[in-house]
Amino acid sequence: MADIGVIFYIEGLGNDRKALERAIEQVVKELKEETAIDVKRVNTEDIIENQEEDLLRYSAMVEVELEGSLRDVVDATMKYSPVVVEVLKPGRLEITAKELMKILGDVSLFMGKLMDQFGGLAAYPPLDQLPKPKIGYTEDEIEEFIVDERNIRYQFVIETYGKDKETVEETIMKAFYLEGCKINKFVVQVQEEREDKVYALVAAELLSSFETLMQLTAKYAPVAISILEPEIIDVTASELQNVLTDLAGFVHELVHRPLKKRLIEHDTIKFEISK
């Protein structure tokens, strides 16, 4: 598989100019010391001051061009969580199912650790009004999804909990549907009941696009995932760019939750004082 060329735009924010300078210097140092991926160039923009901001008055951008395997680029995306990822090359790539499963495993492990620390990512509007999704397709239909719609067929197992088994089943089923998945098989197995909740494993056989598969893995950190078909997954540069930018956004959202909480509290206090 050809190397992937990308540009990361990494944003730094802070309320202390010197602290932000040190943070940017540390990021640049880490980038230049990278051994897993080839760092072609690193450009640092001047720090900008926004006097209208109280807590995040200073900002700066680091632009870095990298090249490496898809797995290394995905790992770097999660590590540095750029605000934007631009894919330079190739225009199209082919990934084996085996290699993609390794990447999905990396994403699941990394995101699972973050969610253990900062909370979950999967959040949806009320699902009550959504109809129950169709479960089960013929082999001819599945072949059409894979060949004509470029879908991937995979098994996806997550740990979750809810009020009861029926609620878990309905919620996750509709959530998968809302994410853009076709559900071929779906099973809920209750593992434990405590404190008026059931804790369960949900195992599903799904069909979706490459983008949806990556997003679903990042949001749910599955305990098991297996690609059934096709053996070779075809991905365009724009699809990969969307996936990497979304993945970085998920990481950014999680690690900045404590800061967002402080910002909300600060704005609330400021509002109370100004009333």
C-alpha cells in the first residue's frame, strides 16, 4: 500500500502567552523527533492575541506535512488531534481487510481509554419517533450493497447498558441506523443486572461505508470487530480526509471537555455578575 501524504493544522489555545509558546515548542519538538512517521516540514505561525477573549486569549497554528503508512497516519492523527487534515496523496488507495482491522483495533483502544477518562461520545436526539430499522438482508442485496454502494460488511461487538434488555436493543439498533448502517444481524446478551440497570453485550453484523465504520469505531470503541467482506477496501482521498478530520475532532472533543466546562462556568459567572 502506498504511503499517505497529509498536512496537519494543529491549533494551540491558551490564556498565557508564555505557556502557549512552551506548549507549541513541545509539539514541534515531538514532531521533529517522530520515528514512526516521516515529518517533511513544520511551520509555526505567530501567536495571535484576541483581547475579547478572557480564558483563551492566545492562539497559534502549527502546519506540518507528514508521510507514512495509513496506520501511522491514523495514529498521528489521534496523537496530535489537528483541527484540519488535508490529504495530499494518493488520490485513491486500497486497504486489505486485515490491515484495516489492525487500524480499527488501534482506534478502538485509543478512544476507549479516552472515553474511560472523559466520558462517552455517542449522543443522539430522542430516538422514540424513529421506526424500528430493518434487520436482515438477502445475499443478493448484500452483494449489491458491497459492489454498487461500496459498503463494508463487518461484525461489531460493544458493551453497553440500559434500563432493560428491550431498551438497550431498541436504542442501539436505532443508533446504528441513524449512523448510516444497514443491520443484517443483531443480538443483545445481558451480562449483569445491578442498580436497576442491565449491562449487556451487543453483537451486530452491519454494512456501511468506510467513513461510517471508522466513525462508529471511534464513538463506540468496540470490544471486537471483524471485517467479513470485501477483502480489499477502496478508499478515496476525500473519504480518508473526512475520516481523519472527524477522528481528530473526536479526540479534541474528549480531551478538551474539562476546559469547555470551565469556559461554560466562567461565562455563566460573568453573565450573573453583569445582570
